[in-house]
Amino acid sequence: MNKMSERRLVIIGAGVVGLCCGYYAQKSGWNVTILESGSSSRTGCSFGNAGMIVPSHVIPLAAPGMLSLGLRMMFNRRSPFAIKPRVSTDLLNWSLDFMKAATPGHVQHVAPLLRDLNLSSREAYVELETELGPVFDLKQRGLIMLCKTTKMLEEEGKAAELARGLGVPAEVLDAQAVAALDPGVTMDVSGGIYFPKDCHLSPDKFVNSLTQRFIEIGGSVVLNAEVTSWRSCNNRIVAAVTEAGEYEGDEFVLCSGAWSSTLAKKLGLRIPMQAGKGYSITLGEPPQMPEICSILMEARVAVTPMGNKLRFGGTMEIAGLDESVSHQRVQGIIDSIPTFFPSFSTELFVDKPVWSGLRPCSPDGIPYIGRFSTFTNLVCATGHAMMGLSLAPITGKIVTDILMGVTPPFDMQALSPNRYQPAN
Ligand SMILES: Cc1cc2nc3c(=O)[nH]c(=O)nc-3n(C[C@H](O)[C@H](O)[C@H](O)COP(=O)(O)OP(=O)(O)OC[C@H]3O[C@@H](n4cnc5c(N)ncnc54)[C@H](O)[C@@H]3O)c2cc1C
């Protein structure tokens, strides 16, 4: 066995998940190299997202009603959730797996796991702020789910009850109480649910400062290094293969977001995944600045203060590995904003750049974290969908535990990357 500092770990993908895995592993004595297909100017999913850390999100994407919502909205080009019809066996199989998972029993089974992961990750973010300094705008002020109608407020009240039942604090507030909680912004709503444990931050600043620290402690990030295949021997990976050469390692971690299933397939491994496209637009000089991040529930739009900027993000479009912008869907986001925040006009968004990103979505709404059973030195850490930023630090800690031979204190069965692998 090599000395710890000689043990080489190769990570594929320098998104927020890959970087957190690299950071914690490097700190634990591994010699880590992260291979990233993008360049230094990349702007992928980990950079332009809504920046929310979400203990409030105990319900997975695969929940009753979600698939029928997607199908109903399929032909509405402005809707916040859509599945683009395509001839694709992968999409068909993913949809079947999604339907199988979207049951009340599944939600009940995984909600405590999502709570534990999100709360532990929140703690890790607070630690990371101490380690990296106050450089990524972390604000521990909670999140408000803003409801325009009383019907939505009632529905969300039930979700709040579920969260409270699991020990996640949640308060149902009327319009007056919501206004008192965040007087920085004028709101036209029936009320909202306040989740005091949630936080927000600037994701690009987080990714950049973590990258810098990872390199300072001896890690390396190789840009423009797309892994195209693998070299393996006797059910062990020997090297990740790029056009510029091979990277040999003792252990490998697959963290390449929405592209992970394509790389897994090259080893005969099945981790079903669809890309869930979303958009964001950031205002540099907003007319009002909320203190607390919020979700405009009927529109499913996230609103996050980031330093002196304000970001609006939304849509979940299952449309393949396609980062192009649908201007109609973006207009759907923009048009919803003045209906909740009357001091904002749609003109504020004219000619503002639109960012798009692809969320890596597993069919059951639970990430894939763990060792593959057929390749004993390959660990998987992907499929976090709408919670990848929130869960990145705890994912990095779990992966490091696995690499160190420590059993992580979570339901690893539910997270297993082998759960969709056909039985031999
Ligand atoms: C509009 C929007 C809002 C969101 N808001 C939030 C939020 O508020 N909170 C939250 O928790 N999450 C949010 N998310 C989700 C979050 O952004 C993602 O879950 C997260 O960024 C995924 O991180 P990742 O590292 O797994 O993937 P990515 O960030 O996609 O990183 C994967 C990396 O792998 C690289 N790669 C791919 N293939 C290869 C290859 N073959 N070789 C080498 N490198 C490769 C890619 O270039 C990429 O850099 C949001 C997403 C969107 C779209």
C-alpha cells in the first residue's frame, strides 16, 4: 500500500461537487487531480444557479403529481416545468423510473435523508466560511416561499407541516408578517412559509474561492481536459483517458454532472440521468433589495440577493444536453416578477444576459453517492438535481469518508449508484 500522500485520486468534473470532493480529500492527505473539460471561462451549472442552501427541501423532485405536471405543461412554452418530447430510449426509461419513484411512500422514505444531508451540508458551509473567509456572501437569514394565492399558501402549509414533523423549523406567515420580515422589498402576496434554517450565497464566488484554496493546499485542476474513455483492468480503473493523455490513479470519482451517465455507460454502468435545464438573470442595480432569498411559488422562480446584485432563476426543462436559451420560457420568468414584486418592471430585464445551466437529475430525485460495485476503485458523486450547491460540501465529506474506509452516517443504500444497475 502506498503512503497516504502518494495515493492518487482523479476526479472527473470541476463543478461544485467535484471541487468539494477534491477539497476534503486533499485535506485528508490524498494527492488530488481534477480533470475538467471546460476552460477557465466556463459558466456551467455550478456558477449561475440561485445560490440557495435548502434544509427546507425535504421533498425530492420525484414526488406525486410532478410527472403529470410536466406532461400537462409540455406544450406550454412559457411554463416553469416541461419535458421536451423526443425519441430517446434514455428519456423513456428515465420517465418510467421517475413514475415508479414518484409515490407518497418514496417521499416519506427519503425525506429524513434529504433533511439530514441538507442540515449537515449547511453546517459544512458555515465551517467553510471560517476556512475560506467571508468571501462568498454566505447569509444565514432563511428562505421565504412566497404565495400569491391563498390556495397555494394552504398547499405549502402542508409541506411546512411535513418539514416541521421532521424537525425542520417552518412558519406560516400572512402578508403582513412577510412584509415585516423583509421590509426591503414590496410584495403583493397572500403570505409565505418561512424556513429560518435556509441560507444563501454567491455560487460563482464560492466555486472560485474553493478552487483557489484547493490549489493552495496542493490539489491540481487540469482545464480543457475532457475525459473521453477509461482504461481498466480486472474491474479496476487504471486511468481516465483524455485527448492530451491518460491520468492514472489509485481511486477515481465521477462528478461530471449531467454528462456523468455518458461516461458511466462506457464502463457498462447504468446511472439514469436527464439534464434539467434552468435559466437565471442577474440585475446589477435592482430597484429594491430583499434581505432574504425567496421562491415565487406559483411561478417557481427563485430570487436571491448576491452581494449588491439580485438573481432571478427558474424553469426545469428536461430537454437533453442542450444549453440553448428558450426566450419564451425566460419571458415566463420575467413576466412573473412584477406580479409578486410590484416595484420591479419587466423593462429592467431588457437586454440583460441570460445564463443557462443543466442540472443533473436522477429519476428518483436522490443523488448517486457511493462506490460502484463492479469497479471497486470508482466512486460516484452526481445527480443532485436542484440541490447540487446545497449538498456539495456534505457530498465531498461522504466521498472522503468512503475513500478513507469510513462508513458515512447516512442511508447509503438510498444513495447507492448501483440502485439502477441491472442484476447479473
Ligand atoms: C436555474 C438553476 C438554479 C439552481 N439553483 C440552485 C440552488 O439555489 N441551490 C442548489 O443547491 N442548487 C441549485 N441548482 C442546481 C445546481 O446548480 C446543480 O445541482 C449543481 O451545480 C451541480 O453541480 P455538479 O458539480 O454536479 O455539476 P456541474 O456544475 O455541471 O459540473 C460538472 C462538471 O463536469 C465537467 N465535465 C462534464 N463532462 C466531462 C468530461 N467528460 N470530462 C471532464 N469534465 C467533464 C463539466 O464541464 C462541469 O464543469 C440550480 C440549477 C439551475 C439550473
